Amino acid sequence: MRWGGWGDPDRTATLPESVTALLGSALGVERPGQPIPDAASAKLPPSRITELPGADSSAGARLAHLRGKSTPDLLKIRAGDVSAVPDAVARPESHEEVVALLAECGQRGIAVVPFGGGTSVVGGLTPETGKPVLALDLARMDQLIAFDSESRTATFGPGARAPQAEKLLNQRGYTLGHFPQSFEYATIGGFAATRSSGQASAGYGRFDELVVALRAATPTGTIETGRAPRSAAGPDLRQLLLGSEGAFGVITSVTVAIRPVPEVKHYEGWTFEDFAAGTAAMRSLAQDGPQATVLRLSDEFETAIGLSRPGKLGHGAGGCQLILGFEGTAAEVEAKRAAAGDRLRALGGEPLGTEPGEAWAHGRFSAPYLRDALLDAGALVETLETATFWSTIPDLYEAVREAIVDTLVEGGTPPMVLCHVSHTYPAGASLYFTVVCALGENPIEQWDAAKKAASEAIASAGGTITHHHGVGRDHLPWYAAEIGPVGVAALRAVKQAVDPDGILNPGVLIP
Amino acid sequence: MRWGGWGDPDRTATLPESVTALLGSALGVERPGQPIPDAASAKLPPSRITELPGADSSAGARLAHLRGKSTPDLLKIRAGDVSAVPDAVARPESHEEVVALLAECGQRGIAVVPFGGGTSVVGGLTPETGKPVLALDLARMDQLIAFDSESRTATFGPGARAPQAEKLLNQRGYTLGHFPQSFEYATIGGFAATRSSGQASAGYGRFDELVVALRAATPTGTIETGRAPRSAAGPDLRQLLLGSEGAFGVITSVTVAIRPVPEVKHYEGWTFEDFAAGTAAMRSLAQDGPQATVLRLSDEFETAIGLSRPGKLGHGAGGCQLILGFEGTAAEVEAKRAAAGDRLRALGGEPLGTEPGEAWAHGRFSAPYLRDALLDAGALVETLETATFWSTIPDLYEAVREAIVDTLVEGGTPPMVLCHVSHTYPAGASLYFTVVCALGENPIEQWDAAKKAASEAIASAGGTITHHHGVGRDHLPWYAAEIGPVGVAALRAVKQAVDPDGILNPGVLIP
């Protein structure tokens, strides 16, 4: 992972000239951003963890586990702020080793932050604590532990990266079908701990729907859940660990539902006159089928800027572009395409053929690379997301847009606010906003104000504070309001029961 | 509800002569069972609840809330044991009234048992406590509170009975599609509190999958969950209330996903040579589609006795009978029928036409009526169920059968053990066992021994202790083992946080 940025250091993105011009003309970007400082020049606070067997407190290890990948994370690193660096890094190889480490850290008062791909965008890797901090890097627990072709399940270690897990399954004729934007780096354990949702989740299901069993190590012992795909044996404790963000335990194995590798993957583009017509068409497919594998709709602004296909940034269009994908046998895909095509036409859609679909698929993991280029160029760019029921979507959309625009205009940096519907369900959908504006004097405060306004707007309109990024530390106040005092009390009670010394990712998730 | 038995008192079942003969010849049933005593003759312990506003401590009200509907429940009533009768019954009309009642009961040390349809078969209505017990009958909170056709959701009061909820939705062109065997009496709140699964759950989803939002009253306040169909905002607290069986709070409203009333409902029968061939065929449909709305497979024993179609008991057949149902538009149903037919034929299935399907649909809610007739005739009959992954199904099936047969043979009452696969998922399925034998000297102990042996077999084979009946008090020891000490500690912590005085259904759910 690139230090201070995203992805493969050899694959940095370059902005098209049209985009650079637009930054100046439309957003008033006048000067480049702070460059990423050399890691070697970083002045680290001394490590407070010594003599913990197997712990690595070298500067390289510590810096490689500094923060996640939100824009504020990257801005702080660009500003030379490495104060959130962990004191040391441990790389356990087994569940038993994690159990032992947690026991020792409990006794010694060391905070433990489980670390998968390091891709959190909500402050999930920056605990709030006076304790020394150990990053628990799960990279060595990356095996395919069990494979059951009859039940179509596979059990992975938490550190298995998504591409590696996908490859191991593909070799056996199967797929997990989980492709979030963080795919190239994110891990199976991280997906589970954050309730990840992927670009093909309309077809394969969200990650929390794919998990059939889990094992976790807590400071008070091991918990194993999932003896059957579904059960009526009390509250579903899998659902208490899914989304627990390292605050209740360290997930040490994950059993997921898998499917045969699809014979055919077909992605195509459609265009609708406006966002309302496009969302109505999506709702029709989500409620009455045929069920798409990929279904995304960019609003007028995102379509105009061309971000509906990140690889084609700057080549925008009018209306609202929709990406529709089907995966499966050739016959299934053909039948669904035909039925979906009839429906979308009847609802005002015009087909754009496969080019936009393929461009989207080609660029599907590239947006985070663009962010680094935009930050270099002097633009602030960040995303946020929410979900709600269909009948609330129009108000939620307007309220969030308005809150962001108003706040940033008031601060003197008028933004572009782009949005797409990223995930659909029969009862509702998620909205994913991308915000771009000129970097201000104090970009951390600048974004903080916009994010706060957006979060207030989400809460007031009745949306959930996050549909797939997670809570971390960034969403805590709105999360607490969302689940209310009884929900907070229940979470705190579980936390106290499984982590009495409060060593697990302190300050994250639990309000 | 019939006193001491099941259902509409005017609709009691009569056993076919062939069955009565079989009870004698095959099971050694020699004398009739104890009849249900006259309710008026019951000697109730004096009520310990006085001067609670609105509480009804009349004998009639108390007896109408005595126990659930497990066979041991009915046997105790037949034996004249009314010791578990609640002290009084309250019938609140609003969330606020429930909140106030819980506060008052907390202060006065009164245990509160939420009561929906009274159909628990796992001891969920017989708390273990020294406190006076108030049955909180939710029948008056039975309204359709909200209806959102755009999001396809409906919000019901917890006391809405399933037929009433279904009727209210049908009038608007929609269906909930939830048809458990308890359909005629069970309530929306009860479905949520017990993670109910219905006969059409293959198509519509389990009840826990249909719930998008919940409101509950706890002694410490109100909790509301569900701002979106799905969220990444921490652990899914809906899933903590679903299956909480009244131990964490009183569910006061439930928002469910609904669908248009299907144009066509088509049910048909198939036969397979044996259980292995039948389950392999079910697995194929569950994993690769077409997704059925109803999919059930009776084993050789259940098929032979004719219980695959409760209305046709005694008219058995060879092989294993499968019921396959599709609901939807005429075109969808036709396409799925054709595709499923090809698949089942290729996997060794032989079509039996629509007669078995229609016979099953006609008798789908009648089995509990048969039980009363069997108990009258001197036969013990009870059911139990589990679920696991496909690869574990054969061992689990054998182990449970053997455990039940061995125990009852040893006790001198050789049983018939019938089984069907009642619910299927891509990763696994549930097994539903029906046990019939002659009533022994002490039928409570007789069944208890068989149930213990079956539960041990389920646990050893790796199944879950319940797929859709719930935990109640009957499953507590195996449930505790299933979730382990960390799971138990987490549940107890939540219980303590939301119900510090321990008034909510004490002794139920929490090990």
C-alpha cells in the first residue's frame, strides 16, 4: 500500500487535462496541495510497548499501520502528523496466538487494534485511548481453512485479502462475489467487522448476508457462532459480531457462502432523463426483478462529470447514467437482460450498449487512486454515504446535497457534489456522495464542517449514518442518536462483558 | 383457542379408522389418553396481583393465558396441573401504556410475560420465577399502523394475528407471505420475538428477513431500530430483538417487507426413491434455482404414513414425497415450473401432478388439530426441529432418529419417527421430526427423555438446537452450549442493561 495514499505505488493516477482545467475554472483551485512527505522523515513518538513477544516496534512497521484511508487521514499524513501511530505491530499466526496476546495485553493495559487491509475511512484504526496501542496485523492468518463444496461454504482466516480469497475460490470453480471499491487491499476479516457491501452485492448479497459462521477471540475467551445457515436459537449473535469493528473481539475465522464462477459477466449502460426516473426504474428492478448483479445510478452531476465511469473521468454526458450488470449462466443472463431491458425502456430508459458498462467495470477500483491525484492538484475530495427507504430517498438526497453545498459555499470553497445510488433493496437504497472542492486554509476543519452538516441532514431526514463504511470514530455521535440510549446501553453492556479492561479498539464503535 | 388443545373448538379433528387401527397394531396403543378437564373445574392458586390498573385476575382470563401449546403443556393441562397460570392479564392499547406498565411492574417486582397468540411450543410462556406473573396480552395492539406502497413496507402492532394482517394487506393488493403452521393464531409480534419461519419462507424469506424496523418497550425505555433496509452502523440491533422472546423488551411495532399478492399459486408433488435423492434435488434448487416458494421433502417414514399431506393422513406411499410450490405472475410461475421440472427429473424425481400439492396446501394448518385427536386416542405425539449445513444433514438425520427411537424403545413404547426437510437455504436446511408412540405411565418424563436424547444428538452432530421453534425454557441447556460462555455472558449483559430488575419473562432465553 502506498504510504500516505492509496494502492499500488506504481499505479498512481494522472488527472486528464480537462479535469485539471475544470478544477481551476469551476472550483477555483489555485495551488497544489501539500505533497506526501517522505516516510523516512517522520518523527515518531517513542514506542511504549517493549518486551511483548513477537511485537515489532520498528518505525517502518509502525508507519505502515498509521491511520486508515479517509481523506482526513491522508491530509493529516500530508501535514506531517504521525501522532496516531501505534506503538508496535504484532502479526499472530493462529487463533490461539490471538487469544494469548489479548490476555497479555489485558494484563498489561495495552490497547489492541485489529488491522486487516488498513482501508477504514471512518477512523476505525485510530483508537482514542491513553493506553499504549498495539496494531494486530492479521496478514499471516490468510489461509483457506475449510472448503465445503456440498454446502457451498468456505472458511478463511481474517487476513486473507479479497483478491487472494477470490483467486483461491476461482481455482476451485467458485466465487465470493464481493467487490467493494477497497477490493484490492481489504480483507475477509475486515469485511465482516465492518458489514461491507460490494459493487455486486445486489446479486451476491452484502458481506453480512454471505457470512454463515464466525469465530472470534475476546479477552474473555472464544466465541463461535453459526451451526446452520439460519436458526431461531435466540438473537443472531453473528449479527452482533458483524459490524463490531474490533470492539468486541478479533475475528479469527469467517465462513462464507460461495457460488460457482459465473459463465458470463455482462455490464451495460442506460440513461434516464433525470434522477427521479432513474431511481424509479431501479426500484422496479429491485422489487419485481429480474434481480441484477450490479445496479448503480449516477445523478445528473456525477453523470455530467463522467464519474459514473471512473476510468473516463471528464467525459461526461447529460441525464443520469445507470450501470446494469448480470452474472450467471449464458441463458440466465440473456433472459434477465431481455426482461430488464423491456422494463427499463418502459420506464423511460434508453440503452447505451456495453461500452459504459465495460468502462465502469474496468475502472471500478480506480477512484481511490484519483483521490491522491486530486489532493496533489489542490482539490479536496471525500465521499460519504447513507441508506433509507425508497419513500424517503428524494428528501434525503436533497437535504444532504444542500447541507454540503451550503456549508462549503459559506466557507468560500463552492463544491461539486456528485451522487450515485450504489445499492438497492426491495425496501430502499443507499446514496453515495462524492464531494470535490478547492482545498482551503485548514482542510481538516473545512471537511469536518461539511461532514457534520451532511450527517445532521442524514439524521434529520431519517437515514442511517452509514450503509457500508462503518461507524469508526467519525460517526459516533450520529450513531448514538440513531440507536438511542437503550441501544447504547446494550452495546456498552456487551463491551463490558467481553472486554472488561476496555483494550479492544477503545473509542471506536461504542458511544 | 380451544382450552387445553389447539385451534377452533368447533373444528376438532377425527382420526381416520386406518390410523386408529395402526396406533393399536404398530404402536401398542391400548387405552385412550386423559381427556381435557373442564376449565371450570380448575383450582387456581390465588392471584398475587391486586390493584394493578387494568389488570384482569378473573379465572377465565388467567386460564386463557396458561402455558403454550407444546405437547408437555397440553399433557399437564390434561393432568389438571394449572400451577403455571399467571396471576393476572393486562391488555395494553399503546406503546406508551406498555412503557408505563413495565415501569410499574419493575417497581412492584411483577414478572411480565408478553403474550401474542399463545402458540409457543418451547415453554416460552412459563417463566421460572418467584415473582407474581402478569401476562401482557397484546391483542388490542393489532392495528396496521403504517403502509408504504412505494417502499413496500407495512407497520403492524404486535398483536395483529397473521390472518388479520394478511387480510389487511390483501385488501391493498399485498401479502406478507408468512404461513407457519401456527398461522391461524400466531401474531406479528410473536413472529418477530421468535424468529419465525413459515411454509413459504423459501420464497418470501423467514420472518427475521422480512423485518426492516422494530420498536420495543423495555423497563429502561424505548428502543427503535431500522432506518434503512440494511446498514453498516454497527451490529444489527434488529437482530438482537428478533429472537429475544420477550426477555429484552416488549415488541410494540414491527415494520415488514411486503409483496404484491401473487397472481398464481401453484403447488405440485414429486416423488424420489429415497431421502438422499430427494435432499440432493432440494439442494440443487436451493443453490442454483429456480427458487421455489414452497419446498418440503418428507422422508420414507413420513411419506409412508401420509403425513406429507396432513389432510390425507393414513394414505401413504412409497419413496419420499416432495412438495414444490411457486407463487408469482403466471409467466414467472410457468417458467420456474418448467425449469424446476427439468432439473428434478434429471435428478431422479417423478412428477405426481398437482393433487399432492393441493392436498398439502389444503391441510397445511391442520396438523395441530390431529395432535389433540391422537392425545385423546392414547398416543403421544410431538415435534422437534433443527438445521445445519448440507454436508452435515445425513449424519444429523440419522443421529436424531436413532436417539429418539432408542430412548423410546428402551422405555417400552417404540415410536414412529417421521421427518421432513421444511426449509432450505443455499448452505443448508432444516429437519423437522414428528414422533408418535403410545402414551406411557408418565408421559411428561417419557417425552422428556426422548427430547433430551434428541437434543444431545443435535448438539453432537453440530446442528442448531432450533431452526424455528425458539429457545424458551425447553432448549436452554443446549442453547447455552451452542453459544458458549462468551455468548451467554453477552446475552446476560444485555439483559441486565435493559431489564435490571429481571422482570421480563424470567427464566426464558437467558441461560
